[in-house]
Amino acid sequence: MARARQLDADDPLAAYRGHFIGAESSLSYLDGNSLGRPLKRTRDDISRFIEESWGGRLIRGWDEEWLDLPQAIGDQLGRAVLGAAAGQVTIADSTTVVLYKLIRAALAASTGPGRNEIVLDTENFPTDRYLVEGIAKEQGLTLRWITPDAAAGVTLEEVRAVTGPATAVVVLSHVAYRSGHLADLRGITEAVHDAGALVVWDLCHSAGSVEIGLDASQVDFAAGCTYKYLNGGPGSPAFAYVNARHLPGLAQPIWGWMGRKDAFEMAAGYEAAPGIRGFLSGTPTVLAMIPMRGMVDLIEEAGIESVRRKSSLLTAFAVELYDSWLAPRGAQLSTPRDPDQRGSHITVDHPAFREMTSVLWERDIIPDFRAPHGLRIGLSPLSTSFSELYDGMAAIRQLVDG
Ligand SMILES: *Cc1c(COP(=O)(O)O)cnc(C)c1O
């Protein structure tokens, strides 16, 4: 415990924890990678929105602010979190729907004679796999599966081995949802381009926890959640990134009025709005976008490099506690040991974990469980303290002893 206290004392970002609801309680929250804690200011942001914007401005709010909100938040997210210049990011739909639209847009931009394969991997999040299966069926394309090491993730070599003149699109996660493996975004993007194909990155588990650099890596398309490390609240809408070079002529498949040029002309026929706006389909979920702004502000203030530094220290401390407490009790680490190769969570496997998870939750120790017997320990850098992690790991050790 002395070591956890020292790590907290040395943590330059320690004070940020006070911005979150629940920070004072003794609960150990180890699942910020699944649903981030709310910020205290979210209470005020939402009630002010209801009183002043919705209640005060009523329908005028659309013209005055709301219609531009997806792009305004998107630009800030691009700057503070994604490494994306303005005009390439918007907020819309759910990650699942955004990914569908982006994968279809990527295919429209890259399929050609002989290019009829989509590359994906067996360790990707279920929604990504199902979507790609459905799209392949719908479009008559062939799936090319990578089967990575489940305790690590997709490597550059594996991508090189399956991409070539037949590849249209590659769909991968930047941070693997189970193992926490951090993929080589830049190297893999380059390899996909060398093969003449396009890449769609899923950033759900990396946005807000690691540096991304979408523009610097020339990424084509990307999507991610805002309710994980971006603390937007349950079911908050997703973000979409389309590299500026793909925006002219962007062909996304869900033609709605909000993505049309001059939407309020209500004219005949669909003609996409220029720029990232053409990615939209229906009315923006304005109310659900309010909470995420506070977190993007906070990350921008702290700096994503510092957030990443703390994340690495947190996962390193988790691995250290695993080594001394859980490895001797028969558990296995299913996450890369090198901090440069992992995101902000670790997964530990043990046959007792399935039964144990509900007991832990009753005791206010909250990791999450991933079949067949993995406990995911997610460490949201700005809200998690080293002492909180220590307490959670100590409770897990105690329960494994029975
Ligand atoms: C959480 C997560 C999703 C969730 O998609 P939704 O449409 O928001 O349910 C998708 N992909 C990955 C990698 C995730 O971690």
C-alpha cells in the first residue's frame, strides 16, 4: 500500500480524479474502459443545456448551435485526442453504425477489378466481425481472417502476409478489447497502403487513453466510442474520422436529409453535403453529446501525452501486482508485458473468475468479465488512482484464496 500511495503522491495528474463523481468513495472502479465515470461538471452542463439551450432557445437552438455541434465537438476531439486536423471528424450514430458507413465508404473508394477481399481478425470486437461478415455477404466479397495470438494482437507481419492485389479494405482495432494489445497503427496503415488498399481503424479502446496521430499516420478512416475513455455516458454517440483526401466524393450508404447539401431546402434527390457533414444521416443526438465535451476539455488541458504516460504507469503497476499476487495463484496474464504494446487495460485469466465477478461487484470492486475466464482491469488514466487499483487487486487476491 505504501507503494500505491507513493505512486499517487508522485502522479502529476492525481488532482484530476477530483473532477469525477464518486472519486471520494472507497469503491474500486476498474472498468472505465467500458463505461467512464461521469464528470462532476456534467450535472451542470446538462441542467444548463435543459434550462438555457433547450428550454430557452427552443427550436432556434438548431440554427444557433446544435446543427454544428457534431462538427464542433469533432474538431476538438480531433485536436485533443485523435491527432486530426479540423474538418475530418464528426459525432453521430453508434460505433456499430458508423463503422458500417465507413467500411462501405472505404469499399466504394477501393474496390476495383480483382480487389474483392476484406481483411479482419478473429480477436476483433464482435460488432466489427459481424458487420464485416454482413457487408461481405451483401457485397459479394471474400473475408480474409487473421488469427492473432489471443494474449497479444494483430502484428504488422500478419497484415503483410494477407494483404495484396486482392485486398480492398482492412478493418482492425487499435487497442484489442480483450488483450489490450496496442497495434502498430502507423506501420500497419503503411502496409495496407503498400498493398493498394484502405484501412478502417476501430479506436474504441484507444481514444482518450493513448496517443493516436491519425493524420500523421495517413489513416484513411476511423471510428470509436465516446462512452469509454471519453466519459460521454451510457450510449453516447460515436465519432467518425474521414481523412480529408477521401472526403471529396465520399460515398456513405445511409442517405438521410442531414447529410444532404442544403438540408433545409428539402429538395428532390440526394446530393451529399460537402466535407465531413456528408457523413451524417439523421438528426444529431444533441442531448447525448453534452457530457463528452467536459472530458475532451479535460484531456486537452492535461495533454494526451501525459494521459498516456499515466496509463502506462497504471497498467505497469497492475502487472506488478499480478506478478506478486495472482501469478502464484495460478492466474495468467493475457496482455502484452511491454507497456508500449498495450493500451490502458490488462486481462488476467483464471478459472475462478466467472464465479468471482458478481461477488466482487457486490463488494464495490468493479472490473469486468470476458469469457471464458478473463477479468479485465481497465484503468481510466484521469479518474483512476494507484490506491484504487491496489485495493481492487488486493480484493481479487483475497477472493482467489477463497
Ligand atoms: C465498445 C466497442 C464497440 C461498441 O460499439 P457500439 O456500437 O457502441 O455498441 C465497438 N468496437 C469496439 C472495439 C469496442 O470496444
